[in-house]
Amino acid sequence: MVSEKMKALGVKKSVIREIFEYAKVRKAEIGAENVFDYSIGNPSVPSPDIVKETLTTLLTEKDPAWLHGYTSAQGDAGVRKAIANYLNETYGAGVSENLIYLTVGAAAALTISLNAVLADGANEEVIVFAPFFPEYKVFIEKAGGKLVTVPCKEPDFQIDFDAFAKALSPKTKAVIINSPNNPTGVVLSEETIRKLSEILAEAEKTYGHPIYLIADEPYRELVYGDIEVPYLTKFYNDTIVCYSFSKSLSLPGERIGYVLVSPKAEDANSVYAAILGAGRALGFVCAPSLFQYLIPSCLGKTSDISVYETNRNLLYQNLTNYGYTCASPDGAFYLFVKALEEDAYAFCERAKQYELLLVPSDDFGFPGYVRIAYCVTTEQIKRSLPAFEALATSYKQH
Ligand code: PLP
């Protein structure tokens, strides 16, 4: 006998992975250049040079026993200090290295945070705004919580505050936000964050316990134009930031990120102790040491994100010209496009006839749309435009 829950998770691949696998097969059949694979959020631009330079220096100049050895569970003290300094200088975030915990990417930051804040056996609720990163459901349920979804407003995919206020309950323990957003690319404005914070602070008073605002931030730096992503600790006390270097430095396979507990959180030291405990119970030991030591020289640096901006502009302008509608894509590297028929799966099947591999939005908790991950070459975008146009035309003819 094995765990049926775990088996089910292992057997049923995510829809993104299924399409990603299909893409591999199709590319082998007809040539990679003829398949327009928009399935997965794997950064397409190389890491900035500083990554290679720092890794080379570390590997050639440092004692291997130190470099590859265990660090303390919460991460190297010097690295945590560098992160805190950077956040305080850049955002005036008012954070402390003693409340930073280095993790195996944002995914681990999220699972650790959820396991830390959800009380044992209490079936507490975690509110997420749909559409949302599908793994939230897996992470919340594994931590013993209950997922409560609040659909965003169409067509701008901002928070529906009336629906949010109704979703709050005495059981609400946490709210996850993800801005810039996967899958919509939408960025939450400062005004939105202020309003969200006010409602949450009021709910904390009403229910008499902290409600943690968990900010999932793998896309923080990926914004285009003069858009700003507000730093949460400045607006709401019970904030936990789950950050990742996967996308900003194009290092998703290296698995490095952190959890940060706001010093203003009620009983911040207990929350941090629970973070340490959750990391321990989940068997993380410590984040990859080589990549911890890389961080100080890379803070504030990114891969060349102008490529994503070019891709976004090309896709957004052309797709809207062809008659598609989509959320305003200010950040990340996703477009969330309304399917041209009600069933997004059927739409994706039809798109495959044009070799366009798109992800139906059902697993993101918001049916009727598709996600386009435009972290691909600009060349692919250009070559795929006639396919998008032909797909739209095919709906006009029937
Ligand atoms: N959260 C969101 C919204 C994501 O899109 C991803 C990855 O795509 C993650 C978390 C996980 O990121 P990481 O690679 O840092 O674990």
C-alpha cells in the first residue's frame, strides 16, 4: 500500500507538463522550428555574466569543503545579511537577516511557509485569487489547509474586493498573492495593496488572530515600462515574502530562493521558528550552498529581460489586432488570452492543428482562457504570428 494522495499527484501530470511532453514528441516529428511551444515558464534568456563569473571565482578560489558543505539550516549568515541590506536599501523594506530563511526556490518557500503558519489539524483556510499557480492547491492541502478561491475581475484581472471580503472567515489563516502574476502577467498596484492590507487588518481585529499575507514573488523584477511592484512589508505587518532567483537570474533548475518574515509581524520570532521547524520536518536541511554564496554578487541583477518585453509587445499588439482579448500584461512572461470558444481544452486542441501549443486555464482555477508563456525566442514569436492569425480566422469562418 502507498499513499493514494501522493500516488494521485504522481500519476496525474500537470497539464503544463503534458503539453511540454507533447511538444518534445512533435518537435522530433516535424522539426523544432515548426512547433510553437508556449507551454512552460522556463526562462529563455541566459543568466547574466555575473553568475558565471561568481561561480567560477567560487569554484576556483574557495575551499571545496566549505563551498559544498552544509550551511546552517536558515542559510549562511553573510548571505542573509547581504539580502537584508539589499532589500532595505532598495525598497526601505525594514527587514532583518535574522528573519530570512534560504530555500530551494519559491516552491519550497511556499510549502515551508504554509506548513509553518497553518495550525495542526485545524483545517484552516488559505485564500488565493484565481487564476492562480496550480501548485498552490497541492501545497496548501499537503500543509493541512483548505484552498478558498476568489476569482479576479474580468477583463483587468485585478482583485474583486467584494468577493474577497465575502470569502474571509474566522478560519482564514493566510492569503496568497502573486504579482507580477502567473498566468495573467498582471501587477497589483500600490492602491490595490493598500486596500487589501486595510481589509486584512480589519479582519485580523474581527477574528482576533493574525492572517498572513504570503507574497509569492518569483517575478518581482520582471516588469516592463515604468511599472512598480510595491514591497509588501511597508503596507501590511503580517507579511511573509516567498522569493526566488529562478526567473530573474534564469536559474530555475538550481533551486534557490528565500522566505522572509516581516519584523512587524505579530510574534515574528515564533513564525520564524515555525519556518525553521517546517523546513526541518520537510527534510530540506539547507538550501544549495554554492548557489547561496552566489547571491550577494547578484542582488539587483537580472538576465536581459528586454527580450521578454519585446516578446510581450509583439504578441500583445498582434494578438489584439487579430481579435483576441487578454489581460494587460505588465510583468512576468505570460499572456492570459480568452479562448475563442467556451471550452479552453477544445480551443487548445484546435490550436494544435496550427502547431500552437497553449495551456488551457482550467487548472489555474479560471476556465475559458489559455496561458501563453512567451519566454521563448523572439524569432519563435514572429514565426508563430501567422498561426495565431489563422486560428482566429478559423473561428470567424465557422
Ligand atoms: N510561484 C509561481 C507563481 C511560479 O510561477 C513558480 C514557477 O514557475 C513558482 C512559484 C516556483 O518557483 P521556483 O522555481 O522558485 O520554485
